[in-house]
Amino acid sequence: MDLDAVADELYGLAPGVFTAARDERAQAARAAGDRELAEEIRRLRRPTLSAWANVLVREQPDEVQRLVHLGEALRRAHQDLDGGQLRELSAQQHQVTRALAQQAGQLTARAGQPVSDDTRQEVQDTLHAVLADAAQQWAKGRLTKPLSAPAGFPPLSRQPAPPATVRRTEPADEVADRDAAHARHRRQQEERLEQARRQAADAEQHLHAREADLTAAEEKLSRAEEEQQQAEQRVDDLSRQLKDAESAKQRARAAARKARDLTRAADRAAREARRRAHDTAAHADHLAEQLPHTS
């Protein structure tokens, strides 16, 4: 038994049976004398339904590679600021992630775990994050919670760029008005961009705070589960001790009963022997009195 094999097995199970199976594997490792492995297994966190819904990495390996390759191309286009390729790939990412999210929903439904629209959206957001270079974590099939793409990565939908216009000769005042309008439009765009960046930073900060809360809650859960296991182990030990003590009490009670029986029998035998000895002595005295006396 090793951690990777156990993790692969556990994260292939439905979330509803994850905890019981994990505790069973941890107990088996502890019984085998590997306390370190048992503790590592107990630290494995149960996946949320939306995280577990990414079971398609196990069921659809070809789709996994397709998504990974699309993510690589999309990141290159984003780094190269290739607008045309970005628009084309962004349209592909929306189609691919939506299709894969639907496939994941179908797979989980067949496994007896139907998902809601919100959960399916979380699955699609996770797939979007995979495109932003989270493929390594996702491809192992061991997510515990949905992922989100980093701020600044191309979103799932983009507006197409406005069509190009044919340049023409314009009067100077029209050129000035147009330049002023463009300047105003650019300032407005920059203001909206700055506002969007602040909102993204705030959202990222809020996300980090919630993730910190989740980590703290998971640590508390892990400690509580460990304390529960220790308490259950103590109960088992005390139950065995009580059972042994009960058996010892029954044996002692039987031995005492047998000793009392032996004591009563010995007492009866002693009284009988005492009576016989007394009768024998009396008979001897009687015979002695009948013997003639010699002078």
C-alpha cells in the first residue's frame, strides 16, 4: 500500500463514501504498522461534488489531452498578444469547456451523483483554470475543490474586435474632434480597465481569505477526525479490557464456587472422621474396661 495508489482509489469514489473509505484505509495502514502513511491518508480531503465531477480525466483521456493542448496554445497567444489567434482560441475554449462540463455532468449522473447548474458552472470554471496552467493538478483526478483562473487570463467569452474601417481624408476640425473623441474613449477604457483590475484584485483577495478560512476549517476537521479516531481506539481498548475483566470475573466466580464446594465436602469429611475417631476411642475405652485387672 502506498499513498498514490490509495489516493487514486479514493478520489475515484463518490464524495458520499470518500470519508468512510479513507478512514478504513488509514486504519489498515495503522494496523500494518505504518503510522506515517496512515496519517498521510487521513490528511486527504474529501472532494466537493464539483471537484469530483471532473472524473472525466479518468473516463475521457483523449479529451484531457485536447484541453491541455488548447491551454498551451491559448497561453502562447496571450503572451504574444496575438489578437486574431486569441479570438479564435477563446471561442474554442468556450465550446470545449462547455462540452466537457456537460460530459462531466452526464458521467456523474450515471454514477448516481446528478449535479446542479451551479455545480456544472463550477466544473466549467475549473476547466477554464486548467487552460490557465492548472492541468498538472487537474489531470491527476485528485481535486478537492473547484479551481478558478488567475486574474488577467482570457475569460470564457470575449467580444470580437470591431471591423476595420477604411481611412479617408478628413478636414482638420473633424480630425481634431475625432482625436478628442478617441482620447475620451481611451480614457474611459483605461478607467474601466483600472476599475476592473481593482475589482479583480479585490476578488482575488476575497478568494484568498475564503481559501484561508477553508484551510483552517479543514485543519480543524482533520484534528477533530483524529481525536475521534483516538477516542474510538480508546473505547475499543476499554471494551476489550472490560471483556477480559468480565471473563476473569466469571473464572474467579467459578473457582470460588468450586473452592466452596470443596470446603464444604472437606468439612463434612472432617466431621465424619472426627465422629469415627470419637466412636473408635470410646469403643477402645469400653474394651479396656472389660479386661480383667491383674494384681
